[in-house]
Amino acid sequence: MKLLFLGGSIGMGEILIIALVILLFFGGAKIPELMKGLGKGVRSFKDGMNGTANEKEAQKPAEKEAEKKAEKKAEKSE
């Protein structure tokens, strides 16, 4: 498994070294808490992205309704 990183590549050995450094830095007890926080952040981001898509879909019928009202109003004024 090779990942591109800043023009080079990271192999499995480098990933293991990074994981060991993180384990030493934070300790074994903190890793699950960090991953839980990361998961909540990703879930919140996805919910936010879905929310904006849902808001756009909800605005479309309202915009069509407003256009119809404007057209009816224009026809009455003629």
C-alpha cells in the first residue's frame, strides 16, 4: 500500500513508525478518545454537507411558488 505525500510515497513501514510515535506521544488510553472525537467531527461534517443539499432542495419548490405568484400578479396588472 503506497500513499502519495508531498511528491513522495509513504510505505507500510513509514505508516507503522508514525503510528508508534502517535502511540508513544498520546498513550494507549487516549487513542480511543481521539478516534471518537475524529469520528464525531467527520459525522458532523457529513451532516452539514447533507444539510446544505437538503436546504437547496427545499428552496427549489419555494422559488417556483414565488415565480408563479409573480407571474399571476403580472397577468392581473396587465
